[in-house]
Amino acid sequence: VKRLTVPQLMAYKGQKKIASLTAYIAPIARLLDESQDMILIGDSTAMVGYALPDTLSITIDQMAAHAAAVVRATRRACIIVDMPFGSYQESPEQAFRSAARMMSLSGVAGVKLEGGAVMAPTTQFLVERGVPVLAHVGLMPQHVNTMGGFKAQGLNDAAAERIFQDALAHEKAGAFGVVLEGVAEGLARRITEALSIPTIGIGASPACDGQILVTEDILGLSGDRIPKFAKQFGDAATVIRDAAAQYADSVRDGSFPTLDHCFGVKKNVG
Ligand code: KIV
Ligand code: NA
């Protein structure tokens, strides 16, 4: 099995849809690898995996450790990691240092970074030095404090035009794709038609070249935090809760473990 490359993903544009989910740990990544074209180690792990209020405080080392686990557990999907807040906004040089560190620590194929046109020079700096970049525009969770919450973007003409230009700027800069998060549907469709690189939507439009969701959201593992744009496709919560309860019952009533689960048990040769 050959791993899907970034250029191969780009060639999906106009041919077939890109299916993508997030993974932070090996057991989930292993199960997603069969079905997903791309797996993202999202900084959403701050909220989903670490129960933090936003994505701002996750570090390069945490992201790289999760990314390395996902790479080791997969062989087919193209693996991309999020650049965490504060690791790339300062300068293209800082971004390259951070991206190179995460790539060498984990073996991912590229990075995703949030930002409008202002970050396009950084995208170009990285791509020209061998780092594939997936841009992320629209609702940018790392901007939660300037937005004043997680809110859909591009709902009026001026805002939509700005986001359109953001996506265009990253395409010109050499991004291999653009994630469109939480934007007006018509805007996402318009961007998808205008760009020659794939758009990957989340709360965007069915017209996007691909879709991405947070895996815990589709499995019912996000508690009460499921956003409007997600859909629950399965109920892992019930599976986990029931297995844990059965285990606890078995421990309490003494039916687990049996001698089959123990070491050095003399075989009864009666
Ligand atoms: O962090 C994340 O999970 C993401 C995607 C859902 C796009 O950025
Ligand atoms: Na993210």
C-alpha cells in the first residue's frame, strides 16, 4: 500500500471528493486509515482531547507527539498536522522552524495553518522550502478572542469578499488546498469554483471538493459540544459506556478475571 501524497490529493479536484477526518491517537487513526483520504491531527484536540475551552494553549510538542502516533498507526491516508497557535504567526522564518520541527518529529506530509491573505507570504515561504501547506480561512478557531466566540463568517458581502480574497491569496502562494470553515454556503461554492486547488469544507458547502469533520463529533463522543455543521454517524458513546459498565460489574461480582486471564496457573490434570 502506497501512502496518498499531497499532489495526488490535489489531483482529486474535479475528479472525486476528498473524505477527511481528524485523529489524535493511534487506535482511532488505525480505524480511519481504511476509509479516509486525508487525516488531520487538528488542534481541536485541545478542546476535544484535553477538555480545554479553546485551541490556543496546545503546544508544538503536544501536536508533534499526537502526529507521530497517527503516522505510525496508518499507511494509506495523507497525514496533515495543524500548526498550533503562536508557532507560525510571528514570521515566515518562525513558521518554517515550527513546521520543520513538527515534520521531522512526526513524519507528516504537510501542515495546516489558519490565516487570511496576511499569512499568504508565510504559505509561500513554507511551500518554496518543501513544506506542503493547507490553508484554513473563514472561521478560524485560533482567532476566537478577536471574533468574540465561534461564529459563522462571510455572511455579508464585504466579509465574503474578504474571505474570497484570502482563499485566492493562499492559492497564489502555493497552498495545496484550502479548508473553508463556518462560512456562508454560497461563498464556499464560489471559492470552490474559482480555485484550481481543492477546497475542504466544514460548515461550508456540499459543493466543496472535500469535507472534514472532527471524528469525536461523528461518533457521539463530544458530549454537548456538537456544532450545527457536524452530523453524528455512529454511537461510540454507548459502546464504550456499556463495555465499561459490564467490566465494572464483572469485577464487582468476581466473574472477571477467570483463571484463563492469569499466569502460572497449574493445569488441572484430574
Ligand atoms: O482542528 C481541527 O480539527 C480542524 C478541522 C476540523 C478543520 O482544524
Ligand atoms: Na484546527
